[in-house]
Amino acid sequence: MYDDNNIFAKILRNEIPCKKFYEDEFSLFIYDIAPQAKIHILGIPKIKCIDLTDFVTKADDNLISSFFKSLNLVIEKLNIKADGYRVISNSGNDGGQEVPHFHIHILAGEKIGSLR
Ligand code: 5GP
């Protein structure tokens, strides 16, 4: 079940501060508080969903499409297309997910190491 008290839910409700990079009606993109690369942005859709599969199950097509178009826009704004980047989403215990609200990580600005 979705936990209304997770950190990203609080950020979306403006209960705790964050450094915003981009925001629109459906999504919020913020700087990660503990960056794992020179550029580390989190993309968070504004819908109560736990992980990727929950997002795709619960969100309507318009929101799913909007979220990924916003991701594309953020990639353009970050000017990382030419050098490359990594987008990941952790899910559940084995995936190493810490915050149980679906989000994607955009890592860039340097060579991103191997996944293991
Ligand atoms: P996960 O492991 O769930 O995929 O990633 C959660 C991410 O959220 C981590 O990279 C962590 O640094 C970041 N994070 C945790 N708390 C906060 C916070 O309060 N503000 C921001 N901006 N990022 C956070």
C-alpha cells in the first residue's frame, strides 16, 4: 500500500523543501540530496504510485506520456544528450529502492560506472 508519509509525497505537498530543476502539471524534477554523479536529478510523477509497475498500472496514458516527455525535456535542458546519461528506477527490496514513491534517477556529467 502507498505510504502517504514517504519523503517524495511530503516534497510534492511542499511540506519539506527541495531544490527544483523543472516542474509541470504532472511531474517534478529535483536535485538528489546525495548526488551519485556530477549531475543527479530525480524525476517524480505527481500521482500516488509506489514503483514503475504501479505507475504504469495506475496512471492514465496522458500522465505516462507526459512524464516521459518531461524527462526528455529535462535531458535537453541539462544539455547531456551528446555526452550521454543513465536513467534508472529502483523497485522494491532487491532493486534497492529507499523511497516508496515511483521516481527515476538521471545520472550524468561524468562517466557513470558499471551497475555492479
Ligand atoms: P531510491 O533508492 O529510492 O531509488 O532513491 C532515493 C533517492 O532519494 C536517493 O538517491 C536519495 O539520495 C534521495 N533522497 C532521499 N531523501 C531526499 C530528500 O529529502 N530530498 C532529495 N532531494 N532527495 C532525497
